[in-house]
Amino acid sequence: MDDRWAAAWRVAPDYLAQHVLLSVSALALGVAISLPLAVAASRNAAVRWPSLFGASLIQTIPSLALLALFYPLLLALSALGKTWFGHGFQALGFLPSLLALTLYSMLPILRNGVAGIMGVDHAAVEAARGMGMTSLQRLIRVELPLAAPVIMAGIRTAAVWTIGAATLATPVGQTSLGNYIFLGLQTENWVFVLFGCGASAGLALCTDQLLGLIESGLTQRRPWRMWVGGAGLLVGALAALSPLASATVGRSYVVGSKNFSEQSILSELMASRLEATGAHVQQKQDLGSATAYRALAAGEIDAYVDYTGTLWTNVLDRRDNPGRAVVLRELTSNLKRRDGVMLLGPIGFENAYALAMRADRAKALGIVTIADLAAHAADLNLGSDLEFLSRPEWTALRNAYGLRFRKETSYQPTFMYRALADGEADVISAFSSDGRIAADHLIVLGDPREALPPYDAVILVSPARVEDSRLLGALRPLVGAIPVAAMRAANYTVDRDTDKLTPAQAAADLARRIGSGQPKQ
């Protein structure tokens, strides 16, 4: 427990700084857009309804979906920019998060702004008009000061929403306090989950109280309250952002990973090898399969580990299974030709999708293969990871064996195994390199019709780094270096119920197991 708290505190300055930068930027942009729009809407009914309706409509979109939708849109715009002007922009991480959170912050500011301005006493406006004030003078000297408390209430609400929603930016590659939550849920590290939730809640409450001082100063005409609130916000933001100012400057690499324990371990292993050369390394964690590959092809991450079966079906859109050697050879040539991506090589083990059951349950039903399972599927519940049911591999399995389960439910991978143990699922889409298969006494069902392709773990390198000797020198020794037994053992140290290791600790232990020397600087 002490080690997990220490690990949480160690990364806190960076996570908090990134979270504050994103939240402040999104809120400032939201205010800059919403206040002028509120003024226009308060003056013109033709502007009022569409703007309020649009802002309300955005709120109906789940914030995680809104964040995810911006990435492919920005990626396409970046590609157009490269084609037309020779320059693109970073579509992963900060920019999609900023745009989505800005839109998400607008409704309370816009609605309170319209209500506040339109709620100003008509007599005060008429008095200002009688004094010869122009429309702009009436707005600045009368309407906005009188509406300011209501507007500030909207900004307070937007600030709390934005800080909370910023934790969901992790899956689109933006570091935030959400990294604690996603990694904690993935590895059942409840210290990280509590730390992330507590830090986000504390930040939101402190911000709300300081904005509340400004609001009460406006309402009660007490300037000192406004000064204290404003100074508190400024000092707090500068203190939180200070780690960014002192960040390592120099050659920087970005290592990506998907949203399960093995990926986090391998990401930490690659990052540690690059850091041993003196390079500065960032990690983009919890990426979806499609997002990770797109980001690599676009040069927004430099390297990550993927699996040949995933690339074969999702990237090349292939449904056949010509065998391990052919799949690897064709992937290497096609990814290079199509996207400029280098497949550096397989790292020594396979992590295949497989259907697994508790051994006692499978024995009672006489199930050994997926063909046997098909006869019982209508009475059984399937549990899958978050991606499997939407992937072509599931379509191939379902069609090859005629699988029709009574119920199909998606889980975060750790909870998928829990559901199997608790009897909520009878069959799960397991990962063959997972240490929990042996520890939980599961059996992997045979695939006699070879509906699933091979899933060798391979290192992919972005087009921008295919001639980077430092990166290639650091990562090439991992090719063929990690046997499945070593990977299963590392995975289990993170996923087991007690005495858990963090992914970084598991990566260090894996490096010792495989005896891979660190690259020279």
C-alpha cells in the first residue's frame, strides 16, 4: 500500500499540471466564446434559440464520446493541411481535449449570461438610455455589471464540469488526473483510483470556492473578495503549472499503449530503455486499437506494441488466415508501403484472443473446443473486453461456429475476469498471455476451424522514426526477447489480488527476467 501511495505522489505534479493547463485553457476559451454569444443572444431572438439549443445538444453527447469524436476529425484536417500547405498539426492529446471541453463548458456560461443580461431591471437600462449612453456603453457600464453575479454562477458551474470531464481526456492521449483512474481501474489499484478522484474533486472544489469569492464580491460590492479570489486562482494555477516550465528539454519520444495491463508494462519497458539513452520520453496510455495505430501512422506517437491479428483484421481488413509466417511477412511489407510504418519485429510471445471458461464449468458441460461451446451458447452468458464485440474477430468466430449467446456484456478487462469468477459470465474473451488463466484455473477453448489469426506481439515504429538510430537501438534488443512465460508472470504481478506491482515495477522486473541490457547513451 505504501508503495502505491508513493507511486501516486511521484507522478502527481505532472498529472496535475497537465490537468490544470487543459481545464484552464478550455474554460478560458469557453468564456471567450460564450460571453459575446450571450450578449448577441440577449439582443436577438434569432440568435438566442439556435445558440442555446446547440449548447444544450452538446450536453446530451457523453463527454467521453465527444472527446473521441474530435480525434479522427482533427486527424483528417491535419492530413489535408499536410497535402495543401505542407504542414499538419498534433491531432492527438491536447487539441481534441481542448475543443471538446470548450464546447462542454459553454451551456452554463451561455445560459446564465443570457438570463443575467435579460434579467437586468428595465428601469436601469432606460435610465442609462435617457442619459445618452450608447448601446455599447449601456452594456459595459450597466447591464454587464448588474448581470455579473449571475454570469459568475454560470462560470462556476462550467469550471466544475470542465475539471471533472478533463479526467476523461486520457483515452485520446492527453495526460490528466484521469490517468490515475484509468490505470487504477485497469490494474485494480484502488489507491490510484481514489487518488485521481480525490485530486480532481479537490481541484474542482477549490476552484469553485475561489470563483465563489469573486461572485460574492460582485454581489456585495466588496472588491477585496474579488481580489482574494482572483489572486488565489492565479497563484494556484501558477503553482500547479510550474512543473511544465521545468520539464525536460531535449530529444523527446512518445511511446503509446492500449488499455490493458500488458500494454502498460510493455510501454514502461520501452520507455525505460529509451530513457536509459538520455532521451526524454512521454507515454500516451489507454488508447483504443484504432486510435493507437492512426496516431502512430500520423507520427503522433513514435512506437508501441500491437498484435499481428489485430493489424491483420483491423488495419488491412483481412478475414483469411494464411498462417503466422505469411501474416507477419505481409504485414511488414503492407504497413511499410501503405503508411510508412515499420514493423520492427515480433518480441517473442503471442497474446491471442481466445474464449475461456472456468475448468469446472467446462468439464460439467463437456466443452473442450469452441465447436462444443456452440451447442450450449444459447444458455450461456458471454463476457468480453470493451473492444471484442465490435471487432472483426468476433464476427469471424460467430460466423464460423454459429455462436449465439443468451447475453453478451462488455467489461473493462479486469472486471471481465471478475464476472467469470462470480458467475455473471460463463465464457470470456480472454488473452492467451494473461497470467490469470492459470491462476484462476481457466481453460482456453480450442479453435479447430482456425477462425482467429495469430496474434504475435510486435513493435511498431512511426514513419518519422524509421531511421532514428537511438530509438531503433533501444528497442531492437527486445525483438524475440520476451517468452510467453515471462510475459504471463509480469502480467500476473499487476493483475493479482494481493501484493500488486505497478506497471513500471513489473516492467523493471520483466527486464531483469529477460536479461536485456540497457542501451548505452
